[in-house]
Amino acid sequence: MTEAANSDDPDGLREGEVAVAPPEKFDAQLFYIGRIRTPWRRREECPKNARESDAECIIELDPRWADGLQGLDRTSHVIVLYWMHEARRDLVLQAPHHYAEHRGTFALRSPARPNPIALSVARLLRIEGNRLSVVGIDCLDGTPLLDIKPYFASTDAVPDAVVGWHVERRR
Ligand SMILES: C[S@@+](CC[C@H](N)C(=O)[O-])C[C@H]1O[C@@H](n2cnc3c(N)ncnc32)[C@H](O)[C@@H]1O
């Protein structure tokens, strides 16, 4: 385990953050199935979560997969999974800028994680060929796309769900 000191480098470790050596081999491979086009070129410009911006973003699906969109029209919301390609992958404890204390990677929605997979539930405005217009995305322009799934409010919504540390923070 490597523990590090404060750093001014945006990709460096902050006070209290801990990085570990990743495994030597990968266990699986995946395909980028497209790219997400957004107005944001720098991480600091991005919304912190999917509800923080009303910007219309475009999901450009690789045309080879376009037939996979059949049946998705008339769907109001989609779960979008994407690969945070600029995130580091070795942190186990993190100190995000906007939170006072450090926390474990799996207690956070930070892009920095062993497999930097992000998800957003986005409103689907329209589909034109292999392009989907959506609202509710928080990533850099050009972020690789991993998957698109229909959002089922009947099974995906958990209205009484709680994240303990976040509730306490708001008291
Ligand atoms: C807190 S994460 C949340 C991501 C997703 N909504 C989730 O919950 O999994 C969003 C932040 O990740 C950062 N980010 C966006 N695109 C990125 C990319 N391609 N690589 C690394 N970091 C990225 C930006 O700072 C953005 O505000």
C-alpha cells in the first residue's frame, strides 16, 4: 500500500488519500461501443452528477451496434454506462474536493476506482440513427460509452434508499 502526501497535481494524492498497486493481470476485456459528446472539455467544468445540468448531450453509438437501439424509442429514461478514461484506478481512500473528510472508494461516486465505470440515468429526448440525444450526463466530451439500458422505474427506483454519511452531512 502506498500512502501519499498532499500534492498540487490534480492527479496526485491529497492528504489522507491512499493508493494501492493494481493486480498484475486484467480479468476481462470490453468494447467501447461509442463516445459521448458533451460541452465539457475539462473535468472541473463537468457537472458533479447527472442532475446538475440540463445540457443536451449526444451519445454516438458505433454504427455497427445501431440495430441494438430497436425498441428503445418511447423509452423516457436510459441508464448510460461509460468509462471515465482520465481517472486514476488505484485509490482506495479518497478526499474529494467538495467533501471535508476522506472516504473509501466504494462509498463514493468518484470516477477514480479500479474499474472507472460511471453511470447516469438520463432523459432520452430522441434517437436519430446511431445518435441519441439525452439530458443527464456529467462526463467529458469524448468519454467512451460502455452500455445503454432502459431505466425501469418499477424495479430500478428505490425511493427510501439512504447513504448514511451523506444524510449526516446534511443535518
Ligand atoms: C462524480 S463523477 C459521477 C459519475 C457518474 N454520474 C456516476 O455516478 O457514476 C462525475 C465527475 O467525474 C469527472 N469526469 C467526467 N468525465 C471524466 C472522464 N472521462 N475521466 C475522468 N473523470 C471524469 C468530472 O469531474 C465529473 O464532475
